[in-house]
Amino acid sequence: MNNKAVQGTAEYRQDKLMKTLSRTFLPLILWLPGVLAAGGDHEHETPLAAVSGLTLHDVVEHTYQRNPEIRIIEARLNHVNARMQRTRSFWPGDPSFTVSHYNDAVMDSDGLREWEAGVEMPLWLPGQKDAQQHTVEQEKSVVDAGEAALRLKLAGIVRELLWNIALSKNQVSAAAQEWKTVQKLADDVNKRVQLGDLAQSDLILAEQESLTKEAALRKAEQEYRHAQHRYDMITGLRKLPAEFVETATPDPSINDNHPVLIEAREKVANSTAMRDQVILEKRGNPTVFLGTRHERATSGDDFANAIGLSFRMPFGTSAHTTPKLTAAEVDLTETRSEMELLYRDLNIAMEDAVRELEMTREQYDFARRKNELTQRNLELSRKAFALGETSLIELIRIQAQAFAAERNMHQKQLEVGLHTARLNQARGIIP
């Protein structure tokens, strides 16, 4: 047998082996990813149930209670309570116990002995205790305002999650309806091909359109599942409120009760209180020492006992107090600047939300009228195709325009609700 024959036989055997392996393992390879995907995402294959008794407020509150940031607020409250307890103390700092001893054992060794023991107690400066209590109260107000600001932040997240689910669900409904319509068209084309009214190429074209719409439906379903999964992970709920559409008030101005604005004002008040406290505490706290002294000059003498009282008052020179004061002024200036910038940003966000809502309402009106025209045109095209007056390609083109117009109309209708919720969010309304 020559080399070419041997090579041909080897290639034949290799090709046969590959075909056998393909027939054996290819079905397994194609089946396994589907099983893994179905098992991995089985929980989110079932849509979340819409519950009529569940409100938007309930979802926001549940999300707030399980949010990790709540532990930060609790820690800050504990810190504030500890500082308030300190301001109620009789002393501004810890008293200290002092013991000292002197002798001449390494010098003259005449028996000199001296013992002194006492307690040193810091004293409050005039007005210092009230100033610290005021500062701590202001800090507690900042923490309380931060709690409301966090609720507003989570309300915005919940609003976006719910409307994202609604928009994704609408995409699924539209895609399913389009696929159903295109399938019906493919069935009609198939019947006419069998009767000889249409060419085989028309059936291929209709089936291609059906596959395209089916792929769009699968993609929409995947996005819908992901939207529900995000909602589940953030809120911890496997159910949705049946109704969460909000109404917008006509007043476009920023309310003084806006939670974020209240938090900014409380921060300014807290910085002001801290600055005033630094001004009052220009010098360190004075201290009083009360103790006893026992001493003798030589070893044969008796101990002389005495009671001592001393008072210490720091000078509070400007070289040491000015940096503290300027640091407090910097903090106050920063918080004031942040409040002004925040107020500006809130007004911008409010104007943007109002404009987006008005524009979306206008676009929805245009989309509704356009959908009416395209649906009428589609009905005429279907009749013309049934009578053989127009081609399948032309019908598919007009049908695609009608699908897009109807899908856009429903999307704009939902976006009106979304932008209404965003307007309430910009206004600082907590459900």
C-alpha cells in the first residue's frame, strides 16, 4: 500500500471517529448549559407577585430596615449619647491621683523624708458645659436629619427599581405580541405557498422575521428577570406593590422641609456650635489640687503633717488657640458652601425633572397619534397583501413601523409615571 493510500485511510478513520464523538457528546454539550442556567436562575424564572396590600411606603421602609447604612446611623447615635453623658459629668475630664516622695538617701543621708499625696480635679470653664451640650445636641440633629436623607435616597432607588421592572415588563409584552403576530403571518404565508400563491422565498422571509422577533422576546425576558433580581437583592422582597403610580404637585419650588436640605442646615448649625465652643475654650481647663504632705528634716525628727490646696489656670496664648479657631472657621465655611451648592443643585434637579416630565407627556401625545396612523396603515397593508396587491417585504416593513410605534407609545406612557416619580424624588417627597 502506498503512502497516499495509508494517509487516506488514516484521514478516513479520524473523520469517522470525530463524527462518532460528535453524535455521542454534542447533544450533551448542548443540553448541559441549559440545565445549569435553568438551575442557577430558577428562583427568578417566576415573576414577582403584585400584592395590592403592599404600598410604595412599605417597600421603602423594608429597604431602609435592611440597609447596611442604618448601622452607621446607630453607631453615630451611640457616640452622641456617650458624649452627652460626658457633658453631664461633674468634671470636664478625669480626676487624677498623685503621689510623690523625696528623700536624701543617695545624698547626705540625714534621714530626710517627704511624702505628698492628693487628687487633681479639672474644673469646667464658665459656660463650657452648656456649650458642649449644645454642640452635642446639634450633632444629634445632624444624625436625625441624616436618617431622613437616607430614607429619601433609598426611596429614589426603589422608585427606579419599580419603574425599571414596569418598563421591562412592557418590553416583554410588546415583544410577545409582535412574535405572535409574526408567527400568524408566517402560518398564512406557508398556506399560500402550499397553494402556489406565493414563492418559497416569501416563506423563508417570514420565518426569518419570526426568528428575529423570538430572539427579541428572549432578550426582553432576560432583562425583565434581571430587573426583578435587582429589586429582590436590594429590597429583600419577592413581591411588588400592585400600584405605585404617583401624582406630582404643580409647585416647582424647593420645599424648606427637603430632607437633604434639612441635613445641610443642621450641619451648618453644628459647625457653628463647634466654632462657638472653640471660642469659649481658648484656654485649657483649670485644675484644683487637694492633698496632704508628710515631711521630716532628719531621722530623729517627727513627721510634720500639712494639707495642701493649689489652683492651676492655663494662660491660653494665641499661638496655641488660634489654629483651633481657624480650623473651626474652615469647617463652618465648608459646610455653608456645601449648603449653597446643594441648594443650587436641588433647584437644577427640580427644573430638569419638571422639564423631563412635560417633554415626556408631550412625546406620549405624539406617540399616541403616530400609533393610530401606523395601525390604520398596517390594516390597509394587510388587506392589500391578502389581495395580492402588495409584496410581503412591504407588509413586513409597514408592520415593523407599526410595532415600533405601538411599543414607543406604551413606553412613553410608562415614562410619564417614571418622570413623575423622579419629580417627587427631586422635591424630597418620601413615600
